Amino acid sequence: MIAKDEGWPEAKGNEITRRRPYLEAALALCRVHMADHPSVISDLAERWGK
């Protein structure tokens, strides 16, 4: 979605260009967090009995 200029929820044209860096930054933060905590999903699943 980040690379495309269509299909953005409630955004068109310049609004997509304005929002793109925020989405890229959020994804970068998620990647860093997942790399720093690789077992978080399995730990939560074990804790919640799933």
C-alpha cells in the first residue's frame, strides 16, 4: 500500500504523499520492535492458553 498512489483509505492525491512518511515510520518501528522481541507472540499465546 505504501508504494501505491491508490487504494489508501480516505486519502487521495497530495494527502497520500503527506501520509506516506508516517506509515513508513510506523512500519519501521514495528519491525524494530518485532526484531527486539521475537518471541512476544508465542509468549502471549502460551500465557493466554491458545
